[in-house]
Amino acid sequence: MRTFIVLIPVDNSITDPRKACEMIENMKYNKEGSIQYTTNDILTKIMFELGIDNPHNIEVEPITDFMDRFNDEQLNADDYFISYVYG
């Protein structure tokens, strides 16, 4: 099972993005066998959990990719509420 970081913009495209992050925090999505979820699979699950049909610029990425972007200063953390899920 991998850890995915979920970035929800603070631009109010989603009503109460902080609450949305808290709602999905620590969610575990299991798949049968050795097949792993892709970032698109996880985004689809998150959209279902939040009851939305449009991704509203939500970003999902494996934690290693997130760490690289953040450490390389390619990401402005002020623009997002951040959560994590497992899949």
C-alpha cells in the first residue's frame, strides 16, 4: 500500500477545502491482489468521498513525487490544503 498526498486548492473551488482534507485524511483504499492504484484511481475515489463530479484542480501524487516537488521548490504550499490517503 502506497501513501498519496492530496492537494486541494485554497481558491474556494471546493466549499470548505480544509474540511474536505480532514474528511479524507488517513483513508485507506484497498484493491484485491497485487494491483496498485494509480493517481487517477485515487482521485476518482476522493471525488466520490467528497461528493463532487469535477476534480476542481485537486492534485494527487505519490508521497515521493510530492517530496521532490516540495523540496525543489516547485510547489507553493500556501496555495493548498494538504492531506494524505493510502492506496
